[in-house]
Amino acid sequence: MNKRNWEFRETFFVLTYKLFLNGEFVDSSTKETYEIRNPANGSLVDTVARGTPEDARAAVDFAYDAFKRERQGSSAPPINISRILQVASDLVRQNETELATTMTLEQGKTIAESKGEIRFFAHTLEYYAGLKARGSQVNISDPSKLAVVEKEPVGVVAGIVPWNNPILLMGAKLASALAAGNSIVIKPASTTPLSTLKVGELFVKAGLPKGLLNFVTGSGETVGEELVTNPKTRKVSFTGDTATGKRIMQLASSNLKRVTLELGGSNPIIVADDADIDAAVNATLNGRFRNCGQGCMCVKRTYVFEKIAPIFVEKLKSKASAIVLGDGMKPETTMGPVHSKPQLEKVSRQVSDTIEKGANLVLGGGAPSSPELSKGFFYLPTLVTDVDQTSKLVSEECFGPALPIITVDSMDDAIEQANSSIYGLGASVWTKDLARAKKAARELEAGTVLVNSLYGAGGWEIEVPMGGFKQSGVGREYGIEGLESYTETKTTIYGS
């Protein structure tokens, strides 16, 4: 096994995962490692190399050399990146169970959710295998000249990935960067690096030349900041919280790196009085509680017309009460734990603050009483009504299984309250009235508006761009726009 070392610890054998640099698995420069533990029960999953700034610099150097090598055409024969992405997609599908199991153990989500994420990642690779950046020939005022506009790769990309959807969110960065002709260094979240590192092995098997893809594990303060400030990286693509995104933008500004930032979201769902209530309830349930509510595009706030609020709340309570908490590897589990203790504590504070400000607790509101769940970071599905707009469940992004339900008297009222957030990532509106739907789509301040629809558990619609307004980010991922965000635009004018 070239990527892991066997080690005996806590009465059973575990594996030590290494860094993936220049097509090989290597120790960190200090030989230090750290542990990855299962959020469902605290058990040791594995150990991983603790990367350093020196390791990050080495990764960037390898990526830079590989990019120059491929751009200069010194590879013999030239690589067929489309074919490599397709082969990698096939390998991901063949290794779905192993990848999904590893993700569930390190992240906590159910095995069904993990498998959905792996399938979406495979689809992402397949999609970008067949996509090319757009070039054009332009007619200019001087007919004796020929103008050509081309898309060229930016160079070395730094991709920084969060823990909530570690493979899915890596996919847009990795596939787009490679398809556009770049090299890339990925920094996984420090708590979910294992499934990511397995992907590196699959790309070796797919035939990707050395250095074009590298993985460095470690903390954001060490590895992440080195990748963002290194003069050889030309673009940074980050998905995570807004505060960290602001820090990355500040650091990247020192040499004007290109940045794509997909940041926090407090996504509203509006349910009008003419909506299909059962469909809206199911959408709210799935949109809020999948992945234990830990998703950038999850439903975070619900605005319900007063006329239907009582029946909507009752139906949602009934369905949320049936959610089965537990270890994500158990088939009966429908919701796993919150990912970490700090995250669990934050959700608890947000719910407590909301109740202290007068909200009515309809369901949940704390940890489960079951002894078998006591070692994990579990939180009950939680619903609150009569919510003050200034409470933390509304004013902050909640990354956990708690949902505020707010009563409104009109579409104008709902839109005004929905737009009061600093975030503008996604929004959903449920109504049978086309005029109402168009009004909401036009006036909601969000990068994506879904009408009588929500994204599925496996991901979003890959063919269209995804990103946010306001403090939900900068730039777009997915679709042709996502691919072209990894390119520079060059104009060449030929004289007669």
C-alpha cells in the first residue's frame, strides 16, 4: 500500500493516510499525523498526515512544473484530459461503496447520502469531460484584420474544500480546473480528508500525469494560507463560511489572484396559501434535514402564509418526528450526527437564543436521550414558530437540524423578510400562481431561485451555474460559467 502505513493503536489496526504530491503518496515533512474520528460515536476512523506550509509549497511547485510541461507540449503524446476525466468517472462509480463508506465514517452522514454524493461527483467528472471553454472569431471595424477571442487556463489553482460535502464540492473545482487545462492543489477539510485522498489514487489509475492533481491535508491556518498566498497559484476556489471567505479574499488581493468564493447561505423557502401543501412539506423536510441540515443549499428559514400555517406546521412536525437518528452506516438511520462538537454547540446556542427571544418550541430542541447516541454529536430535529427576525436561527446561518417557521400575510411580506438576510445563495417558492412565482423569482435576492422545486439529495443541477448574491460569495461554479471561471480571456488581432 503506497499511500498508507499500518499502525497499531487502541487495540486494533488503523491506516495512516499520506499526502498526495506529484502522483505519489508521501509523508508530511515533519512526519506528524493526526486522528480522524467518527462523529457518530467518537471511534477512531484513521490517521492522516499533518501537512505543513513546506508541504503546500512543494505541492504548488509540482503543480506549476506540471502545468508548464503540459502547456509547452513536452508530453508525448499530449494528454487527453477528456478521456482521463471519463475514465476517472468510471472508476469512481466502480469504487462507490468504498468511497461512500469512508465518507460516512469521517463525516457522519447516512450511507445513502454518501452514495448520492459519490454518484454526483462521478456525474460531474463525466459532464466536464465533454465540455470545452468557448472561443470565438469577432468581426471588428477594420475588415482587413482578424480578431480571435480565446480562453486560456489560469495556471495553478488552489481548491479549498469544506467538510459538509467533501467530494461533491471538490468535484466542481477539480473537474473544471483540469478540463480548462490547469493544474490544481486540493486542501480537504481537516476533519474529512480520507475519502478525498482515495480520489487521488483513482486519478493515478485513470492516467493523469504527475503533478496536475495534488492533495495536502492539514489546517487552514497553515496549509490553506500558504496555498492562498503562494505567488505561483493564480486562482483560489474556496467553499466554506463567509468569515473565512473574507479572509481568503483579503489574502488573495495581495497579488490579485482570481477567486471564486461559494460561502454561507440562509436560504428561505416561501409557501403560499395556494401551494400543494404536502409537496411543500416534503420539500421543506428534505431541504432542511438532509445531511443533518449541514448544507449550503439547505433550507434555513421557512415563510408560510398565515392561512395555511397551522396545517403546514402540523404536517411538518409529524414527518420530522419520524426521522431516525443514528450511525450513518446503519440502514435504518435517516439522519446522522452533527459533524463536530463545536458545530453542535453552535446549533444549540442558536436554538436557545431563538427560544429566549419568544419563539415557540414545536419539536426537538436538544440532544436525544437514547444512551446509544450519547457518544455522538446528535441533535434532535427541531422546529420553532413565532420566531423573531433578530434571533440567531434567522439572522445567522444555521448548519444543523433546526428550522424557524415564520408566518407572513402576503408574497410581498415574505419576499421582504426573505431578503433581509446578509446572505443570498438560494431560495425556493411554492405556489400554483404563475404571476406570484414570477414576482418571487424576480425580486428574491438569491443566486438560484427554485419554483415548486428543491435540489435533490445528490447535488444540484450541474448544467447551470451556482453561486450567491451579497455575502454568499463571488463568482459561479458548475455549467459553462463554472468552467470558464478557471480561464483567462485572450484577444488576438491579426493584421493583413
